[in-house]
Amino acid sequence: MPKIVRMVVEVIEDLCTGCNLCSRVCPTAAFTLRDRLPSEAGTSRMIVELDHSACYNAQRCLEVCPHEALLMKELDEPFLVGADIHAADQAAIEALCAKTGIPSAAPVCPCTGTTMGELAAAILQGANTPEKLSLATGVRTGCSELCMHPVLVILAAAGHADAPKYPKGYQWYAAAPSLFQHVGADGKLPQALKDKYPEYRLDEEIADLGRLRALSAIQIPANDEAGESK
């Protein structure tokens, strides 16, 4: 589901001290710290510069700026952010989502409505870090609190578990432990794990997960059909 970006941040030059806190929480890495130009108002040596095309109105920067040097500016022409799920191979999308245990139709970002299938499509089209996934789909540009887990899980499933952590960022947190991480290629859990936790009836949990995935599966229409749907 595309996100509509209606506002972007504006830097108030004379109030910015170059503390760089904004860049450390921005999910799309839209800020860059640089030397202040002689023509720019303000007294600090450094100032942040914003890439407006990468600002998706997450507003995490507003929450951390200690000097009120940022404000939101309404756009004359709002724009949409979202991955085209039909531009990637549908079988590849389903296969990648299956590795995570999360159905392709499942919404993984409550704020933007981004689905796991959209994340998979973006990865198949070249996104290989959380920041690039955010730019491609809008994921993590709402509350930025609930959707890091599926982002890291699907990146790992695609072979990008070693993606370098954004070096100046605070916006990452680790993926939560998941039962599905222990499922082998045969679709079964290790016997040692089941023996260690018999009270959890893990085989039943895996079976329930399979049924949930089957119930959540949807048929993605072709491009021409999608344009005709209401």
C-alpha cells in the first residue's frame, strides 16, 4: 500500500547547531552533516543538509532536535511511496516470504500498511539495507518502532544479514527471536528443541503457522487486472 507524503522537514539554518541527532534517527538517512557555508545564517561550524527527495515525513527528527531547528512544511504536490509488487517475479516473492514464516499479504508496518510481499519485491529489485527498503516502500517511516523485525528477517532471508549497520544511526534494533528460525529445510523442528520444551507443543505451533500462512495467501492480480480493480 503506497504511503502519501504530504509534508517534509525544513532546516532552520540559524537554529541548527550541527548536533547531528536528526541524522541518527532518520529511517531513510535523509540528513547529511557538513560544514556551514559563510552565506548561511548561524554560528556553529557544522549544519545538517536535507535530501528532500528522501524525506518521507517520519518526524523522528522533530522529536530529538534539542534546538527546535526543524519544522514541517506542507508540500504543494504530495507524492506516493511504495514498491510495485507486480514489477517483481511473484513466485520469487512468495518463496522469499516463505523463508521468513510471514505471509506475503501480511501487513508488517501498521503505520504505512506495507506488506511483507512489498518488502520482498523491493529486495528483488535491489534494496539490500533497511534504509534502502524504507526508501523503496516507506516501511519504518511512521512510528519507526514496530517494523524493524520483519525488515531484518526478510533481509537475512535474502542473503543480506551482513548488511552493514548504518554507522551513525540509532534507528536499528535487533530482530526478535522466532520459532520459525529453527525450522529446518524439511519443515520440521530439531528434536532436541522439542525435547527441551515439551510443554510448548512446538509441532502444533508449526502446524498452526502453516495453516495461517495458507489462509493468508492471496492471488496477486496481473498489472492490467490491478488497474481495473475497485
